Amino acid sequence: MIAIYYGEDRETAVDLRQLDHFVAVAEEHNFTRAARRVHIVQSALSTSIRGLEKELGTPLFRRNARNVTLTHAGEIMLDRARRVLKDVRDVREAVAGVDGRIAGTLSLCTGLIQCLNPYLDVIDLLARFHDKHPGVHIRLRQMPTEPSLDELRSDQAEIALVALPQPLPAGFNASCVARDKLAFICRREHACANLGKIEVVDLSSETFIDLTRPWLIRRRVDDYCRHAKLERRISCEVNELATLFDLVRVGLGVAIAPLRLARQYEGDIAIIELSPASLPFDYGAIVAVDRTTGTARLNAPARAFLAMIEQSAGDTSNKEGNR
């Protein structure tokens, strides 16, 4: 239980489970989905939320037939509830770490995982982390950069492995693990497949395949084409680069895509240098920092995983430099 004091004669007691239930409903915007998430029946969840609202003396949600939204009090409550739950998790992890064990949850957001290869094999890294720290629950969500930053801000994730925005917003630190630039890709039977370089203005008649707009790489492509004065006709939009390359391979269109990643599919597609060349862009690990102390807001599992990321990226960089 948590005691919240209002003056000398009033104390409000809130159960940690109620806070967990409240956060679930606030994030899912739906009682049915929230009940599944916290593994209780919907009626019990509704009872828990009503009890919390009664204890606090104010409604936290606006309910209608389709969804649930926060009241102003609920919005204030959400930030505090997340912090309390995170503090409790940190305490449990600190106690577990007394005898050298790492326990708790590693909450991680990733963008397009393929973009980090071969500099950082995220799947292999997670497997090694799990083998080393079997007591840690891994929570992984794949999403574009901006929603990943929202997850970091709200302490729903500790690390985001994504394309790095420029400039990096205030309140975050980032370490670069890979750098890339854009290239033109097409099927091997395409008329331009054997060219070493292509002028971007010569692509105006092509049909393009692209990522959807939420992905930062798509915006890098948009910015490049705008600067190069190329108006492209887009026939397909997808949410993963593997699908994009498959569609190019079968001839449904061409694409402007990250060069280093395209090289992993070089047996199936042709890769051609663009003129003018695109500006380089980076992928890396982003963490939220405390604005007062400037230190990263990481629990023990996240600190251990970030150390593995930095070591792996450093080892790969050294190998590349020695070639």
C-alpha cells in the first residue's frame, strides 16, 4: 500500500495493484484490453478502478461506448503512477542485485532492426543477454523513432535502438552504433542495373516503393528527393525494409534505401550510387536523462544491456577499422 497524505487528518491509501490497473487502462484506452494485459477479468478491473477513484475522491476516466480517456486529474495521476511503479521496480532490482543477480524488466524499443546489421546484431545481443541474465524479463516493442522517444519520456522503455533524429531532442543522450547513406536499388533485370552511378533527376519516370511516413528513414528519403528536386510516384508503402527489398526484387518498383542494408540483399537486387550523394545518417541507442542530474534514467537490466551494446558496437568498429 501507498499512503498519500492530505493535511493532518486525512490519509489516502492506494494499492500498488490499483496503480498498475490504472496505468494499463490509461495506456490501452479500453477496459477489455487492459484486463487482458494485467491478467484479471474485466469486472475485477472495473472494481479496482472505481475503488481508486473513490479513494482519491475524483474521477480519473471519461467512459463511453468506444473508448476510455483520462480526465485532467487522470492525466496528472498517470505521470505520478508511472514514477511510483518504476521506483518500486528499481527497489526490487536493487535488492535482487545485492547478491550479484540482475532481475527485473528490460524494456526496449527498436526501429528497423535490419538497419543495425552488421554493426549490431540486435537479435543475437538479446539472446546473449537472456543467457547471461535469465531472471530478467525482456519487453521489446518495434516502432518508429518518435513513438520510441515517447516511450522513453514516460519511462515505458529505457533504451531505444533507432535511427537518430537530428538534432536530438532535449532530455536524451544517444550513442551512435552505425552510419549509412542512401542508394538507388532496382531489380537485376532493370535497364539501370549495371550502372555505377545514376543522376537522381533521371528517375522521374520510375515507380517507387517506400516505407510508410512514420519511419525516420522515409523522411530521410523525402528530404533527399526534395533537395534533389525529384518528384517520385509511389505505388507501395510498407512497414519493413525486408518487404521493400522483396518487392523491388520481383519488379514492382524501385527504391531509394539505406546502402549498407541493401548490400545484405545484393544477390537479389542491383545497388547503384546516387548523384548527388545523400548526407550520412546514424543509428544508435537513445536513453532518457534526468534533467536535474543529467544522468541516464536506467534500471540495472538496462545498464547491463547498454554496456553490451556499446561493447559490441566498439568491437565491430575496431574490426572494420583493421580491414
